[in-house]
Amino acid sequence: LKEHNARHLWHPMAHPADSLANPPDIIVEAEGVQIIDVDGHRTIDAVGGLWNVNLGYSCQPVKDAITAQLNRLPYYSIFRGTTNDNVIELAEMLAAFFAPDGLSRAFYTSGGSDGVEVALRLARQYHKIRGEAGRVKFLSLKKGYHGTHTLGASVNGNANFRTQYEPLMPGCYHTPAPYTYRNPFNETDPERLAQLCLAAIEDEIMFQDASTIAAFIMEPVLGAGGVIPPHASFMPGVRALCSKHGILLIADEVITAFGRTGGWTGSRHWGVRPDLLVSAKAITNGYFPFGAVMVSEGVAEVFEKDTSGRGAIGSGYTYSGHPVGAAAAIACLRETERLQVQLNAGARGAQLFAGLQALMARHEVIGDVRGGHGLMCALELVADRGSKTPIDKKTIGKVHRATYEAGVMVRVSGNNIILSPPLVVSETDVANILSALEAGFSAI
Ligand code: PMP
């Protein structure tokens, strides 16, 4: 299998020559919160698929819902107003779920990158309908990740997802992330750093001219950039700046929606109501590709009251509102709410974060530990703590492999080890994740 893999298969986010140099190996089965490789080696999936498998791999009600839907109506498009019972029921459930965030309309996609694309396009369209056609630019955070489509890559704040594909979309500008470990202000106090980052955003808004900016897009907790939680004042500050300058706020909650931060949405966690919210990943927990862009009443009204025809939505995918995806999402949302997974995410997240801090005290190579908001944590590895030089790829690879051999799959992203286990992990699972990491670090 490995030989065939090397010959015919290219992997996302991997060099074709070294895609199997480190775990994951060939995964053939999964059960509960564990994955099983081709050699029968069982590991706790501390990545949670790809931050999406919140409910674990054995969620029978979701499997049953998918099977029943496949037998009843495997596919029909919802283009131009054709509809089906599932997508209607799901939209109602999502409107209820996101009501505290002020969001009441759902536009379906097949994943997060599509959702980002749709949200950015809707933002431009919103301003055009209102006669502010000059509002076309987008602002976002450095270290932000917004998928791999061209608009998403353009607002992406990580060089490695951008440089090979330039020139990207003009009109996208990035401001400093509230990243206490490394920032251009050399500020280590999270609250003061949040204020400096907000000042930088306002400065950029003035520099660009507010009347040319359509939207600010941000993750409530930066994920793929290395799990960077901002100070509690940051997102409310961005909201205030957006409102003051007529800019739409898009919350990219592809990772954070549905409980991962310990609250139901990342925006709610910070007490913010965005204008648009992108959800995907845990909406179907990996059981089916799906996503939903949620729209606020205020934005929806502009489209719905438009009589010029400019409000017609020109975005859509063959698989927008796939009935099987919708069936999976309905079952996932029911399970998510029934199990109140956000509560366990908060409790187990606190256990994990405390354990990682203890690990840092024993291992010099850990320069920073980030977390404290549910089950999203990261360890940043450095060659030495003084210079903060990122650790080399080979050493982090060794930690990765040794941790895997000790029974836990983690994710390596640059010089970070990222942990985002299913939200249904037990206290023992978290203890096992920590002891496997201990073994991983002891290997170097
Ligand atoms: N936005 C964020 C914040 C993400 O983390 C991701 C995926 N990791 C995306 C967008 C893209 O989603 P997808 O991979 O489903 O296209």
C-alpha cells in the first residue's frame, strides 16, 4: 500500500516526496475517539480528524440518518428554489442554534473554504445592493487561516499558504495577530497587545479609507496559525471598529462553532455578534462534507428587500444543501446538543491545558503553551527559549512519531504541535494524551 501511495497519490499540505515520512500511517478503521492503522495499532485521535470529529467516530444516530437518507433521496439540487424537507428542517435548527449570535439564515456549502468564499462574496454584494459599490476590500489577521480557495487564500495570513499562488486577489490587507509569544510590538501582556492590534486595525482602516472596505474576517481563536486565543477585549474591539466604520464582521468559525471553545460558538464565547458566520467541519463531524454560512437579520434584510435584482445570490455548488449532508448535520446537531459537548470541551480543555503547562516545565524545547478555551491547544517548539528559534523539522518529527508510538496522534503544523481531540474525550483519554506526549518529548 505504501508503495502505491507514493506512486499515485498526492496529499494535501504535504510534499509529494515525504507524505508518509511521519504519522499518519495508513488508517483503516476508527472507533470512539480512536483510530486504528493498517498494522492494528490503536491511537487516540488528539487531532479529532481535522478539528471536525467532535462526536467521535462511532456516532450511531448519524450513521443511521445517513443510511436512511441514502435510501430515500440520495441527491437533489436546491438550486433556484427547489427544496427538500431536510434542508428546511436543518435551516430551522441552525437558526435556533445561532439565534443568540443574531444569525437566522443559512446558506449551504460543501465545506469551509467554500463557506469563506461565499461569505466574502456576500459581503461585497451586500454593499453593492446598498449603493456602496466602492466597498470591495477585505481585512484579516496575520496568522489567520481561511481555506485554500483564491479569496480565502488572499485573506490568509500565513505565508506558506500564499506565496506559491501569488498574485492572489488584490484588495486584501492583513493586520497583526494578538499573538503574545511573537509580535511586532514585543508586547507580552495580552490585554495591552489586544489594544495595540486594535489600534493597528483602525490605522489600516483609515489608511485604506473605510469607505473602500467590505469586511473584516477573523477566527475567534486562530486555529491553523497555531491556536492563538486573543485577549477577551480583542474580538469585541474588532466588532466595535467594524460597526463604527460600516464594515461587515465575518466570523470564520469553521473550527470554533459547535462547542470546541467550551461555548457554543467562538463569537458567543467573546460576547460578539458577527454579521456573517462561516461554519463547516463539526456541522457534520466528518461523516459527510458540508457547511453553512449563517447570515444576520440585518444583512438578510438587505438582500430580501432588494427589488433591483442585485440581491440574487450568484454563489452555489452542486452539493450546496446535499440531502445526505443535511441529514448528517441534523443528526449531529441533535447529538451535539443532547450531549452538551461544549461543557466537556471546557472541562477536558482545562485539564489538557494544565497538563501541557506542566509538560513545559519539564521540557526546555517547549517555548510556549497555548489554550485555555476548550479543546484547542498548541505547543510551540523552539531550539532555545531565549532566541525562540523554531525547532527543526526533524526533531519535531521525532516527537510526532514517538507520541504516535505511545498511543496518540497529534498534528504538527510548522513548529507547533496542535491538539484538538473530539469533544467527547474522557478524563482518562486526556491523561493518556498527556502521558504519550511525555513519552514523545522524552524521545529527543
Ligand atoms: N477556515 C478555517 C478557520 C479553517 O480552519 C479551515 C480548515 N481547516 C477552513 C476555513 C477551510 O475549510 P475546509 O478545509 O473545509 O475547506
